[in-house]
Amino acid sequence: MDVATPPTVVQRRIAVAAVLCVTAFALVGVRLVDVMLLNSRVSGSVTTASADALATRADLLDRNGELLARDLPVHDLYAQPKYLTNKAQAVKELSQATGASEARLNRIFQSKHPYVLVARQISPDTQNRVMRLGLPGLEFDPSYKRYYPKGHAAGRIIGATDPDGNGISGLELGLDKRLRGGHPGEGVRLSIDMRVQYALAQEVEKSRAEFNARAAGGVVLNVNTGEVLGMISLPDGAQGVPDNGADPRRDRMAQNLYELGSVFKIFSFAMALDNHSITLNDKFPIGNGYKVGRYTIHDAEKMPPYLSTRDVLGESSNVGTAQIVLRSGGAVQKAFLDKIGLLQAVNSQLPERSAPLYPSNWGDIETATIGFGQGISVTPLAFAHAAAEMVNGGRRIPLTFLRHPEDARGAQLISPDTSAKIRDLLRYVVTDGTGKKANVPGYDVGGKTGSAQVPGPHGRYLRGKLITSFCAIFPADNPRYLVFVMLEEPHGTKKTFGIALAGFTAAPLAGHVIARIAPMLGVAPVLTVAKETSQWNHNPGGGSQSVR
């Protein structure tokens, strides 16, 4: 039986040395992992991961390649307070260099944390100012910051990201998955045309100022592809917060719900013509109002005793429209509005949206008032989308904020013949009806006015307060584009004889927008001989509601 020989002194020393070497190599390995993978900071140095390795977002571009949003390299500034010999002086200097709060820096520099965040996403200029301070214990971690070179021009649509690069609003949120993990230079093209966006914004702001409106907005759509070429909601916060109660954070076109008034008659006529409950040659009694149950519907303006179908829309008669929709009935009307998408929130890449409001009890009086745009509230964007489908041959189109140059018309919603009649009627409104001041020589504009009373508390409407709007198409015989504009609570001017109805406010605004954008969009003017029309129509308002 062998007996184990105890290790010699030399062997024990060799074993201890081996253990120490293994431990040392292990510590070096851990440190390498810490430095290279876990971004462990070294005092006074920038030994963290390269900015190139950080995840970034793809660019956002307009349809013509104009840059709208891009991630640019910046740095986050950290400090190790234990290395700052004069913390009070360091706080003052860092606050001046970065804009960070002195109170916050004082607080975090007294904490027990070894690393504290001084400022996020500082620019190269700020980084140079900090480095010139010569303070120990400062470190710069590479990061990216989202920049928007066009500023507020399309800010509501584009939205924003948080400091960690996550989309929090607008298309930055709606397209978040598609944009994340991209690289500068990789771009997502939007449907927005910044030339159209600038023109739309300028004209809407001019009219808002001219008529001292509480708020305003507009949208331009391609009626064949469903692309949004421009959309503006004012105020947008660029000039600060207004004192009239209008929330600049809201996208009024995509989120706010409105009873839009007589522009809604487009759908009433499309429904009735498509189900053949009316013809263009029908005559309707107007002068004495129209009784529905215990209610009597009247027009806001004096009307002739009888109007043809064409003139019911041309003169925007609520009395005539009520009779037209009641021929179809409430069940048919509800089904039609549902089919064209007005009884649900409009779907697009934009996350800001609102579901419509409509009555749970859809009786005769509700059918009549919804027929002329009262008693149902929708977003302007949802309205514009549905109206585009009524004039593009009657085909469904997807509402999109992405560039989609191909014709995207799908399922048939109304017949091509009905759609052609609607286009003809909308042209008639501009040549002979309430929309004369939207006409633009050479572009054969068609459209419809809307002057809706603003609902107040307890179901009553506020006296003297209107939402005025105009829905325009051009060229009317074969439309390519739709322009919808809206003014909240505009005021009449000396030029309009104190009248604030849509024919005096929203209609000319739509005309100004079309005159600006039509040449940009390649719509060639056609020289025509227009017949003489009076400067002011006797009912330029578009049927402000009156139900008694």
C-alpha cells in the first residue's frame, strides 16, 4: 500500500502562483468585457461603444426626397462626482455650458451614485464647451438625436420621438417599427409634398388671421391613390399657446370631432342618386319648411317655393335635403354611411384618430338632420377621405401617408354614373350656387360649402358661432385632388359685409389653396369662357342649420 507524499514547499509555491495567474487573467477578462460590451466608464475618458454600433432610426422624406427627419450623432454627458474637487464650481460651470438645472446638478452630485447623468443628447458645440472646462471625471457616451430640418412645417404629421429614440406621436409613432433599426441615409418616403404643405399652411394661416378664427385646418388628398399630400392644424404651438382656448397640441384634422354641416350633403345626394330614390329632374317644396314628427325644418336663408334636385344642393337647402334622405330612410342611410367608412375611425399610418359620434336612436328626425350634417360628428380627415371616394368613380381608396404613386382604387362603393353626377353637381355649386368664390379660372373647381352651428352644453347650439368649411375638387370633370379647409368660429369682415358664412370665408380659402398648388402638381389650366355670375350669391353660406 502506497502512502501519498506531501507536497514540497516548491510545489506549494507553484500552485499558489498558478492560482494567482488564473485569477489575474480572469480579472483582465472581466474588465475587457466590462469596457467593450457593458460600456463601463473610465474617469475622464470616452471609452464607450462607438456611435456607429448604436441603433438609429431611418430618415423620413417627403414624396420628392426632401429630408424631414434624421438621427444625428450626439453624446450623453455623465460625471463621476468623487473626482470633482470643487463640486459647487463644477455645478455652476456645467449648468452654464449645457443648460442643465443647477438645482438638479447640486442634488445628484451629493448622491452616492458613482455615475450621474448631467445632460442628454448634447450637440458637438456643447461638448466642446464642456471639454474646455477641463473638469475631471466627465465622460461622453455616444448617442443619436432626432432632428427635424423643416421644423413646424409638417410637425403635427411627423410627430416626435422620446430621448431613447422611440416614436411617441405622429408618423414617428405610427411607423415606429419600420423606422427603428435603420441607419442615416435609409429613408421612408411619405406621401407629403412639402411644396403643398407650405402653401396650404400659409393660406390657412392667412384666412385664420383675416377672419379672426379661433382655429383652422386643411387637408389635400389625391382622390385616386388615397395619398395625403398636405395637412395642417392651426394653432400648432409655433407662436406659443393662444389665449382663445384652442389646444395647439391637438391635431384638429385627425382627432377633433365636428358636426360639419352642409358639406355632408355630398353623401346624402350620392346615396339617393345611387339607390335611384331621386332624379336630377325632381322638384321639392321648400318655402314653408318641412315637418318631421313634432319638428319643423327650415332653411337659414329665404328660398324659392320649389327647388330642383340640382338647386337643392346648389342653394344648400336643408328642407330639400331632408326630403331627399327620408325617401331612402334611416336604415339605408346608416348602412350607406357605414359602407363608406364614416361610422368608424379612419384607418391610416397616423395613430391620432377618433371614432365618430352618432345617435343610438336613428329615427326620422335623426335621418333628416344627419342628411344635412347635424347630429353626427366626424373628423375632417375622415370626411375628406369619404368625399374623395364619392368623386373618384365611386371606388374605395386606402387613406395613406406613405408615397404610393399608383392608382389604388378598389371595391366599388357607388356606381361610376353616380360619381359622375356628384362631380357635375359640385361643379354646379361653384358656378351657380353657394361656392362661387372658390372658383379658380382654368381649373374647373367643384365643391360644397358648409356652415355648421357649434354645439354647446345641454344639446343646444351656440348663437353666432359657426364652423365653416369647403370641400373642393379639381379638375371637376376628372378630379385628381381634393382640398378640404375649415375655420372654427370665424368673424365677418368689412369686405364680407360682416358675414362669416362659408361662402365668404372657407370657399375663397379653398380657391386660394388651389390656385397655389395646382401648378405645383402639374395640373394644366384650361381656358374656358365663364358665364357672368353675380359677385355675391343670395345664400353663400351653405345652409346653416335651422330646426325648430
